[in-house]
Amino acid sequence: DAKTTQPTSMDCAEGRAANLPCNHSTISGNEYVYWYRQIHSQGPQYIIHGLKNNETNEMASLIITEDRKSSTLILPHATLRDTAVYYCIVVDYGQNFVFGPGTRLSVLP
Amino acid sequence: ETGVTQSPTHLIKTRGQQVTLRCSSQSGHNTVSWYQQALGQGPQFIFQYYREEENGRGNFPPRFSGLQFPNYSSELNVNALELDDSALYLCASSAGYQETQYFGPGTRLLVL
């Protein structure tokens, strides 16, 4: 079973920041938080990952709480092309990804 | 740099037949993982190959088998197809079994 809990769906206005939460209260010290997204039946696209510190790349920012029990993926300026299912995955190095149902993000014009 | 590619893109088979799906890993990657994604669900891990050896397997029956070649490309074989095998089959490659996985576009299999 997936070790994460995410809202089933969210809406976001185009141009605004999209903040996608993920709960992983049973995360262990060696487990990373990964985020992927999947746009309508395409292969999942890697977004970002982190262990303890907040991370930022050209696509998004990942904010991990100090106790590591939850995290938030931030898309700073959402566009219509960001409409997708977003998966939060907790995984230890060398382990296999276990995907949950994810969050369906709809970016509205 | 070429990303992960999969072939064919779509496939229709009948129950009881056998199918082979192919995956070419990203340049420099030696690990391939295979996933099955049923409609409306997240991908489910089938197995992983690292340097031509199976390196972990999910909860799938033995009729799901695989192979990795010296150039690190991979095949997924499914025997005795069942209707429930209809799904999107995804492969992902990584630079090692501990590294970030990058997915291909998938092969959509329909079993009639």
C-alpha cells in the first residue's frame, strides 16, 4: 500500500500558485519524498524529490515539514498545461515506487 | 539525449495469447522498471531489472516475465493473457536501482 495520503482533487486558477499537499506520517529517516505527474494517459513525469530540506527546480518547489510527516508541492504560476494527476511517493533508496491514486489538479482559466 | 522509448504504442490481443512489450532505456541508464496501470488507478510495480538481473518483483503472477539485454533495453512478456491484463504498461529507466526513475510513454494493451 502507498505510504502517502493526498486529496482526491483540487482546482487552481491559471496564473496562481498551486499548492498540493501530501501526508506521509509514517515516513522513516531514510525515505525520500518524490513527486511525479501524469498528463492524461502519458507516462508519469518526474517533478522533484527531497529528503529533509526544501528543494526547488525549474518546475516546482518542494516544502517538507520539519518533522517530515507532510510535504507540499508548489507550482508557482500554474498554467492550463499543468492540469494532471500528481503523485506523491515515499521511497527508501533501493526500494520500489508505490503509487497511490494521486491528486487530480485542474487548472481553470 | 534520447529519453525512454516503448514499443508498440498500442496493441490488441485476445485472451490466452502471449505478448511482448519493449523498452529502450535512457542513455547511461542501467536499470529498468516495469509498471502496470489500470484505468483510473496509479501505476503498480511489476518488476525491476538492474544490469540484466531481476532486482525486485511486485505482486504479479509468473506469467509476467522479463528480460534485460546487454544494452540495458528490456522486454516484458505476458503469457496466457486475461481480460484484466488490459492496461497501460509503463517502463522507467534510472542510472541505478537507487536513482530517480524516468518513465516512457507507455504501451496500451487491450485484451479481448
